[in-house]
Amino acid sequence: MDWNSDNSPITQSKLTSNHLASELDESPYIESEYEFSSFYGGTEGQKITSKYTNNHLEWNKDNINKVIGEYHKFYFDTKLIGAVYEDLPRVQNDIGFIPRNWSKAIPITATYGKELYFPSMQKGSLDEPILDEYLAEFYVCVYVQTPDNKTTKETLINYQDVIAVSVDWGKNKPISFSVTLCNFSRYYTNPANSISQKLKKGIYSAELGQRHFLKIVFMAKCGSEIYYRIFPRLVIKQIEGTTEVTYSGVDEISEYLFRNVNFKSYCAEECLARVATAPLNTGRHFIANSLTITEARYGITKVFVNALDQENNYKLDKNTKILELTDTKWSQGVSDKFPVLIQNPYTAQWLINDIAKKVIDSQNTKVARDYFPIKCKFTDFNLYTEFNFQDAEPIKTIEEICQAVPAYWVIIPLDADRLSLEIRPMLLEEEYPENADFFLPESLTRGDIDVSDNDVDRINTVNVVKLIKVATYYEEVV
Amino acid sequence: MPVMEGSSANTLTKNVRIRLNLLEMKSLLPQMINLIHNNPSSTETPPGGKVLYFSALKNEPGTTGTIKLNPSYFRTEGNDPTPEYRTISSVNIGQIWIQDGGLYQYYPYLYVDPTKLQYVSEKYVYANGNMATSTMPFPRKRGFFYFLTNGTSGKPTIRIKHIGVDASGKNCTGIAFYANTTPIFKAWLDGYSVDDYKTAAYTGNGQNFLLDDFNNQWFLNQNYNAFSSDGKIGFLNQYPDTAALDFYTWIPLTPYTAPTQKPIVTPVPDPFPPTVDAEPEYLEQRKALQAGINLKVVDTFHRDTMGNGELRGKENIINNNVKDEDTAFRIGQIAIQKTKRNLDINVLAPPMFQLEPGKYLSMPISAKNMTVFEPIDSLKFEISADKSDYGITLKGIGKDNS
């Protein structure tokens, strides 16, 4: 089946077992070669509505089971793994969905049907929930992502083998996930299968020479409206079980940020050393050893000689880190006693971005450099503190900056293939919006609402401390 | 010590030169190990050979240390000895020069601090490698000089120190070697006394004389065997030499016995005394580079109006990156606000996937008689064969625990 050239919509009649069989001849796993982000439209949401949905595809459970039934039939007919499955009890589930309906063959627009997708929960809505909202269910499919692979970016895991999936997504914590697969056939742990090499711990597989991730796609259906919540770039951190193998881990960005890394510290203030070698041993030339050189975006670099601000009477060579005092006052050189101090602060946003870049760069050179986007939604400010990154977790520094804003961080899936780190300011109670973004009618909640005390002692007084920083200078005794 | 023979101030204020055979150098100066080079500061060509001057460290006489002499300076065209590296240590070195060409071409001259020459014996080494056992001073009213020879053959050296006026009161203009009464070699100073060594120019038939302009010393650059008994040295008091000469009879060398007492050495003044700057006194002062903040943030409504009293956080919030006091105040407010939300509200909802952490959700909870309007703290997706749960967690305002 030529997916690329077929621009016409695939109707229900086209989805026959022949198609499935031809697809599954080689492997029971469907390998899709398209890039998801290309047809999801914008990056804002994963709301996708098929305009053919109402006429051609009925997204109800019966229809899905019908397709699944086709698959079942083929699945048990084949001798590939049939012997194993016939002897062992099989976990029955219907949580997966056929991703064939996502393919490029079906034109999907990213139009947002607010009226139809959980209308009673939308902003400002006072409507009673409709029946579709009560009956709404969601489904999942799991992919293995290999972004470095030129041909196969994603490999779908057989939806029937997906037994259980859970994802936890919140503020100030990584996206954690767990995927349990049926492994009676040992298919996912057999080293002979290529998929088992991709389902390994960590980001990079030395065997494959490329990175590998899991991608979990949830699909929620409210009536005829579909909305996908996609969690790409999930890194496996733990593998448990044999007949039912469970993969759990965190997202890619958190995996990087919680690593212990080693790179050069950030230094915003430095007491400079004299240049000892000719011709710069004039007493007016000084060299910075540790200073972090940033773009002088705000023009705030300051030089002090014995606690006297030199204003603009200096030249700083940003390549050699050599400072020259140009004031005629120092033409005979600066006394050995006098400390020469430079302040070249970096901004919080620059620092966060630079840390993220260096974390990626500090990996093995074989791993592809794939920098993740960062959105800092707070007002930038200068930092004069040094930050050490010797065997340190970058997230500690980011959280320290978040506390100073104050802000929180959250991992936001950007599109079907990318995650982003967002740092958003925290709002005071009086700054909350007048209307909530969403409203949850009590009748729509399922089960009891669990309200429990989290044992945090309420306080009404707290001290916020910023330590004073003192420098030494010398004053002549007259 | 004969080396320091010049009792005149002229000698003592300078460094004494020792001529050393490189082969014997170690025996003479145990401290001397090697000669090392430095850049030649100047070159000068006295008659009969080329003199290379080498600056010692920083060109300061009296500098202690190691200098290097490039072996190429030992070479001459057509007569290329094996270059050697040599080191001098524990000797104050003022200057080194090598007479390049002629007879003394491989004999470096070391100027050393006379106070450091305790190990030098009264031996002089000649070009042929033989050593004189003693030297003989010839103090005269016009000055003094001495004549070194090994007796029967070789190339003798004449050392003349501090030549002043002759008997008739005329300035000495030169020097002549005599065998009996026949002058063999003559050398004149070009209108100057020998004391003006720096500007003295040598003229005359003395291609066999080599003038050391540092210590007023001539070298006889020729084998001459006639001085064994009747060699004489005369002063020339005219230029050119036409006038009568004063003669001094050659006195054969006698073995020299070293004085039992150490000679009294006038301290050599340091020509480059270390300059001591009068440094002003400084007092160490402290200055704040960054203002500190210690802000007490109080929720007065709950403390005063509600009468809860002061419920202080267990720990201060210490953060050096706080921008200013306004931000610090806000940080405190947020911290108090966080503890106010001491309820965990977990609810299972229909799969409304537009929700995100941080988006505001309003939800009535009639059983608790409350309505929550808070940002979503976290979302949980759970799906398995028997359930599909979509959980929402919020932080709600709990009861006052005071």
C-alpha cells in the first residue's frame, strides 16, 4: 500500500484484511515511516478532527473491535508466534486503537471543535454535560521512537500487546510513565528481534548507534471529536518482569536535567590576576581565569579597582579574557595591593538555556546533539552568583532560579516528536484569572472525590534572606 | 691571593678576572660546572682576535645564578673544537667573554666576585695547558705588573696593573718587551693612560699583543723563550716610541706561598643596590558588593485579624539570586500561600485532554461544601485492561491548623 501517493480518504471499505495481511507479512509490527509532527498542524495542541469522521469512520468501540477482530484473525492464523500464544493464557485487552486511521492517507485538520469536545467543561460554559461526555473513553498506542534513524522514525508496538499504560504529568516533576507489554512470546526481550534492542534502558543504544525513546499516544473521544495527548521522547529507566514486561521511566528533558554532569562552573564575579608576560606586564593588564563571558546584552559589566568603579575606562577582550585599564590614572600600573574586580553577570534565562545546551553537549560524542526548546515566561534578571557543575544535577540550579523568580517548571509536549521545558511564574491568589480555563461539573467526576490533608503546617510568617557579599579593598593611611 | 693582587681601588672595585683553561676549570673552581650562554650584548675586536662579550643574567655584575654559553661561541672558522656546554654555579658572574681567534680562543674569562674566590689557588693556566705555580708581582712607583711564564717555552702573559706616570713624570703610553736591551714587541696606548682602559685604543706593532681593556692587561701572543733570565719590560712614555725607556729587570719567578691570613678584602659596593620603594601603609577595608536582604513576610490577616499568632516557617528561605526586596516579598507570599493549600484533591474525570498542569480548573465539591479554583497540579493517565482512569490532582485550601 502506497501511503504517500494516496491522497484520497480511506473509507471503511478499504480497511480489509488483505491490507492488513500485506502489511503484516514481514512482521506483526507496523512500522510507520512518517513524521507525526508534519500532519499535526501547529504546536499548540493535539486536537485533531477528521472531517471524514462523521461520514466514513465511526469511532465507536464496535467499529474498533471490528478492525481489531480482523487483526486477531490474522494474528492467530499466522505461524509466527501462534504456537506460543495457543498454549498460554493471553491477556485480553481492548485499550489500544488502530493507528491506521492516523496515517497520511486520511486528511486530518487541526480544527478545534469547542462545541463538541467536552462542551460542559469549556471556559465559561454553564451547560449540562451531554451524553457523549459521560460515555467518553480513551485509548492508547505506544511507539518506539528512533529519531536518528533515517527511514524508520517510529515503530508501533502491537496494540494487543499493550496491557497497561500510565503517565504522570505535573508541575515541578518529570513526566513519569510505565508501559506494560505482554511478553509471553518473549518477543520484546529476545535479542534476536530488533525491537528488543530499542527497548533498552537509557537514551542511547550503543548496539544500534542511535537514540531510542518510547512515545505514548492517548486518544480521547467525545462523541465524534477526537483529541490526542502525546507524550514523545520517553526514556526507559527500568525494566521489570518477564511474561509481562514493564518499562518505566521519565521524559527526555528530565533525564538530562536530573543527571549528574560535569562542566565548567559559571562565574559572574572574579578578582583578576595580573598578566605576567611581556608585553602585557604593564600593571594595567589583567586576565580573568574563570569569568563566564556572556553577551553584553545589557551593558552591565563593571570593573572595580580597589572598590572604585572604572565605568567605561577599560577594554575587555572577550576572546582572551584580558582586561586593560585605559584610564591615565593607571598608566604607571596598579598597585599590587589593589584588588581588581570584574562583574559580568549573566541573566537567568541565558543561564538556563546555556545549562541545557551544555548538558546535551556533555554527552558522549556519538550521541546526536538534539537541543530541547525552553520557554522562560518570566521577566529576565541578572545573576551575580556562581553556579558549580561538578558532579551536580542541573535541575538543582534551575529550581534555585525558579525559587528566586518565583516560578515553577513543567515539561510540555510540544508536538508529536518534541518536548519543551517551560518555566512559568507562580501567581498569587489575588492574581488568579477571573474565570478558570476549564470547569469540571461534579456530575462528570467518576468515583469519589478524594480530599485529604497533606500534613503541611500552615504558616503565616517566613523570612526571606539574601546574603550580603563583601569585598576587600585597601585604603591608604595618611 | 694574587688574583686580587691589585691593592689599588681600581681593581677591587671591579671584578677580578681569572683566566681558566676549560679543561682545568673543575679543579680550579669546584663550583663551576658549565658555561651557558646568553645573548651577546656587544662584540669588539681587539688586535689579534675577536672578543665576544656576553651578558650574564640581566647584565648585572654580581648576579648569582646560572648562565648559558652557546657552544657556537667557542668555534672559529677553520679551527672548530668540539662544542661544550658548561655550567657555572655558586659564582657571581659579571661578564664573560671569550677571546675568539688567536691563541686564547678557547679560554673563557670569568669575572667573579673576589669575595667568592676562596677556592682559587694561585695557579694560572697557560695556553699550552701548563700551569704556573706562582705569580710574581712587580710593584713599582709607576704601577706594577707581573710577568707570567712557564720558564722555558710557551706564550707568556704580561699583566700590568695601574700604570701611572713613569720616573720622569711622563704618562705611560705603551709597553715593550725586551730581550736584554733589544725591544722585541712594543705596544702603545693611544694617548691615554692605561687606566683609561675604556677608551684606550691599541696601536703599534703589537699584533702579538692582545689588550684586555678591562684590567689593563696585555697578553703576549707569541712563543717567546728569551725571558727565562733576562727578559725585561719597559714602559713607553712617548708615542710613537722614540724616547728613552725605563727598564725593569726581569726577576725570575719564585714559588709563591699563600698568606696564612686571609687577605682583608674591601667590600665591593653593589653597583645596583636594590631600590626600596617607600610604600605607603594601607588599611584593609570591607565594602559590600551586594546588598543583603532579610525580609520578614507576614500574612497579617491570619496572624492578627484571625488571631492565629505568629506561625513561623521552620526554615528561612535563603536564596542569593533574589533580585530585589519586592521579589523577596513575593517569594515569601508564595511560600505562605503554598502552605495554605494543604489539601490534596484527587478526582477522576472524563478524558478531557485539553487540561494541562498549570491551567486553572474550577470544580465544586458539594460533599465538602467547597469549590476549588486552582491551577492543576498534576494529571495522571492510567489505562489497562480493566480500567481507564484520568486523574486530576489539585491543591486545595485546607483548614487552619492553628
